[in-house]
Amino acid sequence: MKKKQLLQSAFMMASMLLTASVVLAAPPGGGGGAGAPIDGGITLLLGAGASYGIKKLRDRRAK
């Protein structure tokens, strides 16, 4: 029984690795397109994180 499970696990792992290599392959022709704009989202997340951290510090000092 364990041999069958080991074989199934090995087959699943091999198929996942092969699928990942196909998915992550570069598009034909080099593809070097423009990157995704991430500036606005990261700025908002950093601001929200800083605000939350300051609030937590003030709440901790108030106790």
C-alpha cells in the first residue's frame, strides 16, 4: 500500500514541476514588455501599515 502511495506522490510532484516549468517559460520572441505599475498600491499599503502601527503604539502607551 505504501509503495502505491509513494508512486502516486512521485507522479503528482513530477507533473506539478513540469507544469510549473511550462507556465513560467518566457513568451516567444523575448517578450520584454513594460512592467506592472505598483507604485500607487505599495504607497497606500505602506501608509496604512504606518498608521496602524502608530495607533497600536498610542493605544499601548495609553494603558
